[in-house]
Amino acid sequence: MTFEPFTFQPFIYQALKESGFVQPTEVQEKLIPLIQKKRNIIGQSQTGSGKTHTFLLPLIDQIETDKKEVQVVITAPSRELAEQIYQAAKQIAAFAPNEIRVSKFVGGTDKQRQLEQLKHQQPHLVVGTPGRILDMANENALLIYKSKAFVVDEADMTLDLGFLPEVDQIAAKFADNIQMLVFSATIPERLRPFLKKYLTHPIIEEIKPQNLLSETIENWLISTKGKDRNQLIYQLLTIGQPYLAVVFANTKEHVDEISEFLQNQGLKVAKIHGGIPSRERKRVMRQIQHLDYQYVVATDLAARGIDIEGISHVINAELPRDLDFFIHRVGRTGRNQLKGTAITLYEPSDERAINDLEKLGIVFEPKEIKQDEIVATYDRNRRQKREKTEEELDPEMIGYVKKQKKQVKPGYKKKIKQEINKSNQEKRKLERRRQQRSAKKQKKDFNR
């Protein structure tokens, strides 16, 4: 499926083309038509499923630019998440034929300056943290009461961080017919009273994690182990002699740093980021397409439009702040059934992000560099996985496992293995049934 059936305004398709989006994700395919029909929605999906554009595309498409009032309000539980949504919204709005004003309100910024700006004009779309948005609304500076749509992103995280009371107060300022969209990785019991209070007969969609990477991609994970990242990137680029390699970094400053280091090592490197003038970026892109460069270093927003056949390697110098971008980065290689290699550098502080990606169904192969070769290494969680496996076995199975370690009669090991597999299959069946019952009960609760 493409985005064409959604019948967006032409500028939305221009923004999608610039971003390199060709096919909607599962959550986008299911929920965009419902959002266009003004339905209230609870979308349960993991990070990386494309939920940000799920609500931004249809809501920005419906903004009436001739009305000088707030029409969409979006809350996020952290400044970083608010910034990511803000940047994505600005990228889409930039293509609109008439100005769509997008404003960000988060803590730690100049409140007085924001108050002065609001005296002159109201934004069409508001993104921010709950506390600052509520503060500006209570000052009667940010006039949100006419809004047509209210989005609560990362609702479970909002709850965990203690911001749900502020979101509750914001929601109370809207008209009864406000369209509410709530996105969350999980639906905790403590979140349900809020959802029942504001969402009338919502549509509940749970998007199951699935394999989001092409089967032709080898997806490697390499620990930096305190080593110099730039030197590691140089080694990775020169060991395998890639046909065309793209190195991703989060900021233009980091792109500049990596590019300079690689150039000092004698590599011919192209760099792409938002700080480079548009005309020069286009020139560099043409040179890359003509294979004048073997190595490219780029940021996410500038490089998502790269659609070049033959990218053999993608290297994540660091994990993206928004894990949605991980899929787009890695998806630059392994296209059209060609083989590709994706390499992600990580350190201990990245464990949570790596775990979130694995929950999506993304499988990493642990690797390390030894004597100028890339070799397989131990799974970073091998100890925890072994302990968890032993904990999950029932006493009878533990007995079988212990017997496996002793010398036994021929054929007995096979019997033990069969018993363990049988036990695990039964547990999986029970867990699937439990999840199905839970999902049915959940839908009944919200539709009462």
C-alpha cells in the first residue's frame, strides 16, 4: 500500500517524498483513515511503529489556515519527545501553500518571550510538555479551547512521570466534541479512569511488534567498550571495503566531527545535514548518486530522502534519539533483495533503547573487531537470559535439565528435549489465550 488512498492535500505528499516515506506502516494504514473520520482512538503500539506521523499527517492535512486559532494540541511527557514531534510537524508544515504555524511549549524555555509572541498571534498546532501548555493556557495566553483535536502521546510514560493531572486539566478546557487520540505502548490500569472520562466509544487498536527489517540485512551490534568511536567507524569502513556506506549521527556537529576525522585519515567523504545550504546539499546528492563518493555521513532529517540503489552498509554512529528513525536508517540498505549490512555502535547507557528495539522484533547479531576482522561475540544478555530460562522452568523440567548434565542412556536426552519443548509449547498456548482474553475484555470495558 502507498499513501495515495488517504487523499491528502498535495503538500502532504511533497513532505512525504522529501522524508523518503513510500509505504505506510501498519499503524498508519489502520489508523489514518479513522483519524480522518474524526474518531476517538486509543492506539497501543511500540516505539518505532510510525505513530508520530500517524497523527501528524491527517491532523495537519485538516488544518484551516484562514482561521487564526489553535486547532491541534499535542502533549508529550518529555522535552526531547516534544522536540521530535515539533521537528516532524515543522517538516510537514513547511510544504503547505499557506503558512501553518507550529509552536513548541516546554519547560526550561523563556516563558515571558512566549507570552509576548502569543499576544500577536496564535499557532495552528501546539506541541509541548503538559506543565508548560497548561501554564500558558491558565494565563489565558494560549487559547486552546477552540481546538478540534487533542493528542496525548506516550500516555503510559505521562502517567509514570506524574503528568496525568496536568493532561487532565488541559483536556477539561476543550469542548465536549473534541477528537481525542491517545497513543501508548501499554494501557496500565491507572490510566483507564482518564480514558473513560474523556473518550466516548473509542476505537482501540493494538499493533503487534513485527520484524521491520528486510531479511537481506545483516543487523550487527558492536559495543564501543570505551574505544574512540571515530576510530571504530574508520575501521568498519575500511575492513569490508563497502560499495557505498552511509554513517548516521544525531547532530550536524557530530556529522562535521566524524567527516573531518575520516577525511584526515585519507577517505573521500560527503556530508549532509541541515546546516548545509539547500543548493549545496542537492549538488552533493547528485555526486553521491553518480558514485563520486564511497562514504557519506549524514543526519536523519537531511538524509531520509536518500534513495540510492547499492547502499551496502549503514553505520549508526549512535542510536537515534527517536527510535522511529532506526528503521528508516537501516532500511536504506538491503533494498530490492540485495544484501546489506547495518552496524550499530552502542555503550551501556544505550541498553534501554536496544531493549526497546528488540521488543519490536528487531534481532541484533553481537559482533566485535579483533585483529582487523569483524567476528561474532557473546550476547550481551547471555547471563540474564540463562537465569530467566531456569527460573521459568517448572520443578519437573528443572529435574529434566539437571539430568541432561549427567550421563544417561541412549535416546534419553531426546526424550528430555521433547518434554521440555512440549512444556514450552503449552505455556505459549496459554499465554496467547490470556492475551486474547485480555484484549477482548479491554475492548468491552471501553465500549460500555
